[in-house]
Amino acid sequence: MDDLVQWLRAQLDEDDRIARAAAEELEGLELGGEWWYDGQYVETVREHTMVAVGSQDFMDPATGRHIAEWDPARVLREIDAKRQLVCAYEEAVSAFNDSGPALTSYDRLTGSVSSLRRAIELLALPYADRPGYREEWRP
């Protein structure tokens, strides 16, 4: 596993931990529950439980919609998709390393590894402000 993949997995693990902790903090709120902004608060379907408010007990619309869109269940779905892409990259690298220039699939694998590497670099970009990010990974 290369350094970028190892580092990116650690960032995804941290995001996963944060999302699950947020859901647990809401006393067993189901992760699949829908969140929405009602014009004043961010609420969830479980008995209209209020999950976020702004200053002075109200929230501006842009912030409310943003929080509702990035509820823990959505974040966990995003993390799962990113993890699947990381696995696809690792599988392509493994297949590439197992092949050789004499094999007809070598050129296709070279392209796959290169394309997936670019995707992994793009997945890491939102975390560029976190410790351990290297400028050499910037696409």
C-alpha cells in the first residue's frame, strides 16, 4: 500500500468516526434517517428531533440546508464510495504488478492504474489542510 492510499484511508476512517459519533450523540438516531431544514432548525424524522440550531435559536437558510444535506448517513455513504474507489485502485496496482510488459493487458493496466491514481489524488484533495498531506499528491 503506498503512502497516499494509507494516508487517505486514515482520513476516511476519521470522517467515519466523526459521522458515527454525531449520530450516536443524538441518542440512537438511525443513520438512515432523513434530515431537513425547516426554515429555522435542522430536524430529523424521528419525532421531529431538532439536531442543529444557529445563534439566538435560529439558523440562516444556507447553513441549515448545508447541515441537512451532510447528515451522518450521507457522509457514511460518501465514505463507502470513496473506500470502494481506493480498493479498485489497489486491485489495479496489484494486477499491474503481477503482469509484465510482454502481456497484452499491460498497456491497459498501465492506463487503469494511471487513471485510478488520478482519482485517488482527487479524493485526497479535500483533506489537503490536514496533517500529513503532501504537495506531491496535489493533482
